[in-house]
Amino acid sequence: MTVSFEGIGEKIVTFYNSDTASAAAGLPVKMSGNGQVCACAAGDRFIGVAAAADSGFAAVQTAGYVKLPYTGSAPAVGFAKLAAAGNGAVTDAETGGEYLVVDVDTAGETVGIIL
């Protein structure tokens, strides 16, 4: 038997995409203005992950399961504070948002979280 978390409670929201630090598909994003998101810098608290993005808009997954690369120590399963690492990955951070970590792949350096 296999366990899958994909599709559970998934929510995609369309935002304007920033001109200066554009969001890109698969990367954590943060709010940058009224109805607008941008790519995260190291240490930023992220609101979700861009599912798709172009020069004008970004479709952002704000709820549900996502798998992201991590840097530094592997997060523990359970609730963990995570922030953007600035390179498309996430990292443990006291100032980050709290997310439910449901799987950790230390060989692939990825973490599955519920937003």
C-alpha cells in the first residue's frame, strides 16, 4: 500500500507577479504588494509555492501538500518553522512560518509539507 498526500486541500490563487523579483514555478513566494507576489529571499516567510508564473501573473498554491528542496539540517516530521532559503529551497528558521512536515527525503534533500 502507498500513501499519497497530493491533492489534499489544495488551493490555487492567482496574483499579480512582481516586475522586480518575479515569482517562478516551483519556488516559494511572498506578498510584495496589493494582490502581488514575488520570489522569496533568504529568511523570508513564504505564503505558498508558485504553481505557474508568467510576466504578468502567478498561480500560487496556498494550501495543500507541496514538496520542496531543503538546505541545512533536515526538518523533523511534525510541525516545524520553515523559511525560504533564497535559492528555491526552504530551511529551518525560528522566524519562519509553521508548517506540517509529513515526509522528509534526506537522500534527495526534499521535504513534503502541508501549507
